[in-house]
Amino acid sequence: VQLQASGGGLVEPGGSLRLSCAASGSIFSVGTMSWYRQTPGKQRELVAQITSTGSATYVSSVKGRFSLSRVNANTVYLQMNSLKPDDTAVYYCTAPVRPYGSSWSEYWGQGTQVTVSS
């Protein structure tokens, strides 16, 4: 089982990016999928998460600017609009996954860098 995160990059303030996270492998079920972000010297912060039924929640600093959608059972998109320099971070996706014939485990993607700068 792997979680593959992609879509980061360099964008000017006010711009947009879309991150994607896809779980692959011999998967029976994927639970709530989450995005965290981390900057050097700071704790990893939960940005948004979405349940298997599509209910999303956000940290207050991104409400109204970020939108998390679940396009299928194993894939989510994080649409980030009106980006600010404070959004600069490495973004990680994570989810509990139950592989076929195995129990639930937490998996993390490799992280994707988002840089907001002029």
C-alpha cells in the first residue's frame, strides 16, 4: 500500500494549486483522508480531512480558501485558492488503510512542497 501525494509547486500570493493524494495497492478500505503541513521548526499541523462519506473539515486559517474533495474511495483533491505566504510548507497526506487480508494501519504520503512567494 502506498499513498502518493502530488501537485505542489511555487505560486504567487493569491494564486491557486491543487494537491492530490491517491492510495494504491491491494486495498480493502480507506478511512478518513487527511492533509497535514509542516514548516521547519514547527509542529505538523492538520489542515483538512474528509471522511469516507465525504464530510470535510478544515483548520480555521484555511476555511473559505481550501476545499477538500474525495473523487473516489482512494483519492482526494485539495484545492487551495487565495494562497498566502503563510501557507508555505511541506504538505503530507495520510489515511488509515485496511489492505486485503490485513488489519488497519496508518499510511503517510511522501510530502509535497508548496511555496507561496512573489
